[in-house]
Amino acid sequence: MIVKKFYGKTVEETIKKVKDSLGEDATLLLVQRVKKKGFRGLLGATEIEITAAKEISFEIQEKVVPPYGEDVTLELPALYKIKKFLKDEEVDDEIINNVISSYIEAIGGNRLKLQELDMNIFESLIKGLIRTEKDQSPIGKFRAIFIGPPGVGKTTTILKLASYYTLEENRDVVIVTTDIYRSGAIEQLKIYGRILNIPIEAAFNVREFERIIRKLESKDVILIDSAGRSKRDIEYVELLRKFIYTIPAQKLKTYLVISAIDNFKYIKEVYETYKVLYPTSIIVSKLDESVSFGNLINIPFYTKLPISYITNGQNIPGDIEVAKSDKLASLFIKKDVNLK
Ligand SMILES: Nc1nc2c(ncn2[C@@H]2O[C@H](COP(=O)(O)OP(=O)(O)OP(=O)(O)O)[C@@H](O)[C@H]2O)c(=O)[nH]1
Ligand SMILES: [Mg+2]
């Protein structure tokens, strides 16, 4: 707090001096008429004296202000910890910088508060970044196609969901496979279908696919499998697009399945290949095998899509969960969370 005296002929003039010097938010402590200083005062001349004050907090002087450069994290323990934590989890550098900026904003740039990491604020920032879908399990009839690179777990995830909808929700489920490359895979799927009592249909071209989808019109849930192809196989993506176009968009969910253990550079390329199919959300698979959890943040950040489900094991049925930001944020922060 600074306190100063101001003098003038009139109150208005003196208040103007106060504001010019201390700013609009200065507080007037005392306004009085006093004897002028010096010779004229002795002759009886008076003037207005205003005592004014202004709050100058330590925080304002000690603020960390944008842009926040690399070096800001070195001297401030809270920021250093955030950076190290996120780097160890393999979170993308651009996101790390965003989190650091958001953290500084959240604590109002107060340098003192940056001496120690506030885990609650950090966790809430992480929670905001792990975007998840609000309404994962549609109530009425729906169709869902599962797309993504080879071996990420599309077929396994479909079987897990199909058994869930059949056993837990008693819905009428059919699996349609469009894996036109591997007859062995279809045979294997049919074996699962028999065990789980779920019908399996196979379509090898768009006309067949359209016919099957029309035939299955009355079914509650149709889960459509696709073949995992190299990201360079643009022709297959084109074929998938034709399959997708046969189903009205409002009825269709397009899940892009991404494995948590793949590196983020590869994941970005995968997204670039599949984004032409307008995926509606992400399924993050193989979380059980993951040694770092950065992709839970990297994927929604890069794709701007929410996560619908996570999968965490090879068991069918089982090993799948609806994605929840708070639970995944706790997992990320390494609280004792059991995903099984
Ligand atoms: N640990 C672990 N393994 C999984 C998970 N989901 C799938 N897998 C395994 O990953 C392997 C590939 O799974 P698939 O379901 O065949 O993968 P896909 O995406 O259908 O593969 P393609 O059809 O070849 O593109 C299998 O061995 C699965 O058991 C998971 O959540 N955790
Ligand atoms: Mg498959």
C-alpha cells in the first residue's frame, strides 16, 4: 500500500491529480482544507489536501506473465514438475506448453504459488484434456462401424461390445464383417459368434453390404468390422467410405480404434488416413499394456474427438469400459485406480 498527499485549489482539481498519479482505483482517505505551505500560508491562504492510498500487492509485482518461455519452468518448481510428469508420460510438447500456460492462469500468475504443485488444479486440467463422450451407449437402434490400423483390436472390441449388448442389455445384436482380405479371420469370428450366440454376416462388396444392412433393418444393434490395412492403402479407405455411405449418418457411429501403445507420430498419420471417413469418436485400446498414458491426452487433442471406450485386456467378454474423464485423469495422475 502506498499513501500520498495531493494539493490543489479545488477538490475536483485535487482528485484529478490523485487519479493521474495513482490511477482510477486509488482510495481517498482524507479530504481537508489546510493552510498553504510557506509564506502565503502565513498570510492566511488555504488549499485542499487529499490523502490518498493505493493497494500495491506483492502478487502484482511478482506475476508470471505470458508468453511463457522454456526457461519459466526451470526456476519454478510447480511448472518443472508438470513438465517432467507430462514428458515422462509422453505427452506431446505443444500440449505440455498449453498445460503450463493454463496452470499459470489458474493460479493467477502468482509466483509464490508456483513454488509448489497444486495436485487438484493439475488433475482438473488433465481431466479437461481427456475428453470423453457424454452419451456412449445409444438407447434406440444404432449401427456402428469400427475402423483403424491393423492389430489395434477392432474385432476383439466388437466382440466385447456385442456380448455386452446381448448379455447385459438384452439387445438384438448382429456383427457384419467387411474384412475382405482374410477369410481365416471371418472363420474365427464365426466361431466366436457361435460361442457367444451372436449372428455374423460377411460382405465383400458394397452391393452385398447394402443388401445385408437392409435385411437386418429390424435389428437393434449392428456392429460392423473392417480390415486393418496399411495407412497407405487409400483404396480400402475409399471402399469403406462407400460402405459407410449406405447407412444414414444420424444412425451411424464411426469408431476409430487407436492403440494406446502406438507412438503419437504414427497415431497422427493414422488419423490423417482415416479422417476422410469422419470418425465420430475414438476407442483407445490396450491400455493394460501401456507403460505411459500420454496418448489419453494426445489423441483427443489432435483429433478433436472424444474417447468413447477404453479397452484393457484380451478377455471376451469383459476388458472394456466406458471412458470417463475423471477416472482416466486419476489413472493418469497415478492414483490407485483399478481399471479391471
Ligand atoms: N492386451 C490387450 N490386447 C488386446 C486388446 N484388444 C485386443 N487385443 C489383442 O490384440 C490382438 C489383435 O486384436 P484384433 O481384434 O484381431 O485386432 P484388429 O484390429 O481386428 O486387427 P486386424 O483385423 O488385423 O486389423 C489380439 O491378440 C487381441 O487379443 C486389449 O485391450 N489389450
Ligand atoms: Mg480384425
